[in-house]
Amino acid sequence: MTSLAAPDFAYICRLVRERSAIVLEPGKEYLALSRLEPLARTAGLSSVGELVGMLRRPGSMGLQEQVVDAMTTNETSFFRDVHPFESLRADILPELVERNAATRRIQIWCAAASTGQEPYTVALVVRQHFPELASWDVRIRATDLSPTVLAKAEAGRFTQLEVNRGLPAALLVKWFRRAGAQWEISPEIRRMVTFERHNLSVPWPATAPVDLLFLRNVLIYFDLETKRGILRQVRRALRPGGYLLLGGSETTLTLDDTFERVPRGRTAWYRSTTR
């Protein structure tokens, strides 16, 4: 059975943490092997140990980026967990439509957007249930650390298995078309989303404040101080009264007491009480 030497795993942990702030816990050697063995084979190497040897050499920056990319977790699906998107439709978007009637603008940011199912789901909710917003300036910004998943997201093409995971059949028929063995999202939905690379763990560049910030199932991968630093930046990114959505097992409790929990239906949103 393939194994990973302790010094090699320690090097991978340091590299991933330095570049992404993601913490690999002891005992996750199996994860490193499963993610990096394909990369080692592609590089013509016989083991992950040899791959680490290559990483230690000068001029290996490109390979190091590929390793960090491979070690990021990209689990996602359309309408993931269902209830947050029901709340988005029934509670949050109607509130924003009323609040932003004067500007006719809504800004949404999906951070750690992976292969795009989450931002496209948001766009589908907007187009399907709020036809009056067709004349508004609705912008959905989707970001991720991984250039690989961003390229797939931007292409807007999904396998049968991917569309089977959470996407209602009626929406598939209405907003997608066959593209060989895949399904391609309609240009109308695709144009609503812009994709860009972004590292949550470094200082964020100044951008227009957003009404909604999706940060789901991301904080769980960071240490305590990184979580607190990210939430401080979330506060600055949100428009006054804007909403933050975390994953079902995540909370701002004990991390940042300037956020208040705002239950809407079966979903807990968070709102900053200060800028």
C-alpha cells in the first residue's frame, strides 16, 4: 500500500497553509495521496514522495500552484441543501427588491464558488421567480482560489450526474441545452455571473459593497485567526443591512460578535451590526 513519509506530508501541509490558509489535520495523509497521485503520474513521477522532491527544488512555483489547486475541496451542487435557496426566494430577495427600488441594483458575491453550481443557482432563482428584475442591474460575482474549477464554472457545462444533483427537471429543460454528453447553461443565465480568482485569506481588494455574500462551507477549513480575519473583511464587503450566508454547520458565534443571527424560514442568515 502506498504511503506518504511524515516529512513529505508536513511539507505539503506547510505549502497548502502558506498559499491558501487551508489547514490539513494530522491523519489526512490519505487525502494528500488521493489528490496528488494523479498529479504525480501526469508529471511522469512514480510517487507523491517524488512529487514533493520536485516541489522542493527552485523554479517549482507552477507545480506548487497545481498541488495547492489539487488539495482544495470543491464539493458543490445545484440548490445545495435546498432551504437556503427557498429562503432566498421567499424572504431575502423580496426584501432587497423593496429596499433597492430606488437604485434598481442588487450585488451578490458567491465566495469559494467552486465549479459554479451555487452562483448559477442564485441566477436561476432570480430569473425564474423575479422576472421584474430583468431590467435591473443584478450582478453575481463568483470567486474561487482554484483556476481549474473557475475554468469549468465559466464554461457553464455540466455532466448528467452534476445536473441530476439538485437541479429540478423543469429548470434543466428551460435553462439548459444539450452539448454532446453535457448540459450547457443558457447565455442569459451565464451573462449574469462573472468569475474571478480570489484568495479569501489575504487582504481583499476594495470592491463595490454587496447585498448578499455567500460563504458556505468554507470557514471550516481555516484556523481560528483566519476565520476571524475573513469575517472582518466580510463586514467591510457588505452593504449596510447586507446578509451573509454560511454553511449549515458554521456560525459567527465566538468568532465575531458584531454579526447578528437572522432566522428566515429554516435558514439562518447573518447581518453585521457595524461596518
